[in-house]
Amino acid sequence: MPGRMWLAGVVTTLMVALSPSLPVHGLEPALAESERVIRLSIWLEPSSRRLQGEMIVRPPPRMGRFRLDTGLEVNEALVDDKALLPEQAEAGRYRLALPPDAESVTLRWSGVLDTASGRSMVSPEGSLLSAGGGWYPQFARLGPFALHIEVQVPDGQRAVATGSLVEVLYADNTGYRVRHGHPRTTSIELAAGPWRERQQTVSGVRVRALFPAGLDDVHAENYLAHSGRYLTQFIERVGDYPYDSFTIAASPAPLGLAFPGFTLLGEQVIPLPFIPHTSLAHELMHAWWGAGVRVDYPSGNWSEALTTYLADYHLDERRGEASETRRRWLIDLSALPDTFDRSLVDFRGDRDPALRLMGYQHGAMLFHMLRQRIGDEAFDAGIKRFAARHMHATASWDDLAAAFSEAANEDLRDFLDAWRHKPGRPALSMAAVERRETETGWQVEGVLDQAGDHAPWPLLVPVVAETRSGPVRHDVALETRQARFSLSYDAEPLSLTVDPDHDLLRELDPVPFILRHVALHPESRLLVLPKALAAQGREWVQQALGRPLAPVGEPSLEGEAPLLVLGSDDEVAIWLAEQALPEPSTALAARSEARMWTLPESRVVVVSAAEPGQLRRLVASLRHHQHRSYLVQDAEGDTLEAGTWPLDEAGLRVEFSSSR
């Protein structure tokens, strides 16, 4: 996801030796024209959290108010080379009385960064100076600007900042100094750490990995190779990469964040085997969406949905797993509680897991339906048109609708508006289906229906007939609650199925019971069978699910509130027998030392292991398996098997008796 940044380590003796003025050199080649230009020079010493900086703004903002971290103080302010004393109304808040004809303002500041607020992270192990952290003077209503930034850190450190890497000035035993530039941005982020550097050039883009020594030895080349492949694929699909460089940097914090020109991945995240195949592509795609074309957040966040569809889903398509991915997304969305009534437009980038399902899965399915509606050629043309028109600017859902409408030569605003403004999804059904033989072939007629509190939605429903000559697909328009269809076939139809490949954003019925049902239901409960582990078990589950569950002693199995049961194999077996609930299948139990499985009829999730250590490892891994109905692990915590109970939508399928 797009986000903030960080930077690291410098030596106190060097900081003392620096002159109060840090020159900002010009960047070559020249950046694209912008209404305003900021030249910024930063010197950071993470070991002491000391920072020194200079910023030149041309022309100055109309409002002279700016904010600065409370641990920093302004050393000098110049307006057109004339000294000016800034007024300090309160801690961290300043005002400059700028004359209306001023051409530039220069600020120099220094001090020790205050990290207590959590907006910045500074240490020799890794630093992140985020856009809202106040580490540089942040003027009110500044607007977009071209950025030239130069960063200096001590020996043993590397730094990366917003935009393209322009030049490494030096990297030796005196320290590291680097220049970056951005043609048009609204914020500045900076990161640093005790990194080694590896790089390659792909499609004219410098791709770099900045990892600590241990991670560099094992993982850097793999990350560079995957980044290069993704970059080539994405440029072909989306258009030119918006920067001259892409940097993958490591952070001691457990995060995954994308910024203009670089991404930060947690040091504990990087070794996970699935990250190069999933999250890395997602963060790279954010170079176009979110970090490149900025989001108009008040009108809704389209970036995560488009990034998910063009990165995560794109890779699944290439692996032949597209239908399974769409099925998984619909199962995830079906885990939303009945009381959840938010819509896609409500998603701004929230951490709320229910809203994130809307922003990512619901939104990605919307883009899939749009692509199905207008075709691959118009869809890809719309993406490229949107990127070319709004790169390094702010764009909204309406801007997306305009780009796709122009590419498809069709007004798509009503279609997109319905799916982003209405809560929920339609439930489909098929009725009154009849088949008859005609003089020229076969005819199948019936009625399609969509239900839901906010129905109807605009739908193009895939209806697939299995005939004696093979499958035949028709797309039936369903713009109202009901629509009759009449379909013709040359060969005899043997069956008829509605949306068999899960191309539509819709409710599933019945839906497989998955762990996410427990994570999202507001009244989910927790039973920890070993009393000695009650407090620890509650903490483990809270970390895995992202929220606490209400602890219970003797839970009732009546009602809709899910129950998670946690315990040893023997304790769980006794409890299941007392409740007359089935034990895990022989295959599920025999191949594992630890397991999680759901009991759909009772809305119970069981987590058990032979020993407490195995139980803890299993629970910790559940954060990555909330979309599962079952998970089986060995004694070391490695996954042996994981999956979802079968989905049987018999109501959307009709079998015809053979005429032979």
C-alpha cells in the first residue's frame, strides 16, 4: 500500500563538524516544469536522532505558516536572501510574514527528532521519515512542487528518498550522499538503513535492492530478478514506469509500503517465500497507482483495487489461477457480517479489515467485471489513458470512469457508480428453466433474478451451457431485478450453469465457513481450554486476528456468533465429544502435529496441537490463513495442507435429462 518512509544512522562527530549551511546542488537532467520548486538538503544521524536541513522554495507559498517537529528549531530564515525572523505561535508551529512579491524563501533548521509521536522512526537499524512527520518545514496549502533532494548519512548507511535516483555523489568511509528528484509531488519521504546495494537495469530503469548484509546475501538477487520481470510485464500492460529507478529497501519494522520510486518491506517479511511472488508485485504496481497517480481520498480510494487487479490478479492469471482467485475473493466478501453496510466509496485506505475487503477484493472484482464488459483492448487502453492524463497528479473514481468511457466509446459512469456506492452484492438465482428442440437446433429459456437490499445492480451474467459439442457461453444482461432469457444452441444442451467461473461480484450461497468469519463477526467468542494458557491464548489470538475475542467459559453453540476453541489435542477431543461435535477427519489428524479446521454447521473453529509451542506457532500463522477452512502443520510449523471447504452452488445449475 502507498504510505510513509524512513532513514538511518549518522555519527555525532560528523554532525558537529558540519557547517550550519548545507548547499543544495542542481539536479541533472533537469526535472519537468512545475509551478513550484523545492530544493532540499538533509543530513541525518540516526544514532543520536540529530537532523540538519536546508530548504529553498521558489516561489514561496502564499501562506507563510509551516509546521516543524518539536525537537527541531529554525536556525535561519531568508526571504530573497534577506533575513526574516519567523514567529512561533506554539511548539512546532511557525509563521513567516512573506511579502507578496517574494521570489524565494530559504529555511535552515537542526535538532533532535521527536519519535514519541510515532510519525518518524529513527535508529541505526533503520529509519523512516514520513511525509507527515514534520522533519522538514511543511507549509500549509503548499500544493504540488518539483523536488530536488540531497541526503547525507554516515559511513555504513544508505538512503533513499522520494522520486528517481539521480546520482550517488559518494559512498565511502566519509559517509553516503545521494540525490533524488521528482517532477511533481505533494510530499517528501526519506528512508535509510545499514544496507548493502545491488542493482540492475531493466527497460531503462535502474532497479536496486538495499538490504542488510544477511538479507542481501540470501534474498537480494531473487528480489531483483522478480522485480525485473514484473517491471517488464507492467510497462507493457500499463505504460511507461513513472520514474528512472525502483528501489526495494528493508526496514526493521513489519511493514510493506510503497512510495514514489521505492518500496519498504519489513526485514521479517522479506524472507517469507511468498512475498516475491505476491506483495513485491503489488508494491511495484503502486508506482503507477497511489504513488504515481495520487488518490483523491475524499471521493474514495480506487488505488488499492486497481493495484490488486493489475498486480496480484495479473500474476494469478499468468499462473492459470484466475478463477480460483475470484472464487476466494467472493468467499472472503461473504464473511462480512450482515450488519456491515459500507460501500466501496467509503474505503479510504483504512486498516479496518472489513473495509479493506471492500477496498481490495470488492474493488478488484469491479475492475474484472468492467474488463469483461468492455473487452481487453478497451480496458488496457483506458488504463494507459488514465495514467498518461493524471500521472503525478491527483485523480478520482470519476476520472477513472472518464478514461474508461472514452476508451470503450461508452458512458460507464452509471455502471461504476452503482458498484461503488451501493453496499452489499446481489444474490443470483435461476428459475423456470426449460429446454426444447427446434427445427434448427435447441432453445433454452428461463428467468434470472438478483436479490439484495440495494438491488438491482447492472450485471452481464455469464450463462454457460455444456452441450454435446462442448461448452457455450452467453452473457445475459440483468439490469433489473428479473430478466427472461432465451438462448439458442446447435447441439443438445446437457446442463446450464450461471457464472461457473465466478466472474461476477455477488453473494455466494451457501458459502464455505472460513476463519475470516470469526475475525470479522462483532460478537465472536474465544474458549481457551487449558486454563493455564488462558491469558496467553487470548493474546495469541488477538495478534493473529487483529482484534480481541470475547472470552467465554461454558459457551453455548446456539445463535450466529462464531466460537474459536483453542487447546491441546486431548482437551479438544474431550470438548468435542461433550458437545457431540465431530472430530477432524482421519486424514486431517493423521498427517499433522497442529491443525485448524472449521465446523460450518455449528460455526465453530477449532485450533489444536500436541504441545503448547506448536499451538503458539499455529496460532501465529493464522494471520496469513484467514481465508482458509482448514490448515495442517508439521511439528516445525511448516504447512502440510491448507484449503477451503468445497463450494456447491446447486441453485445456479440445471441438469437436463438426455434425449438419447
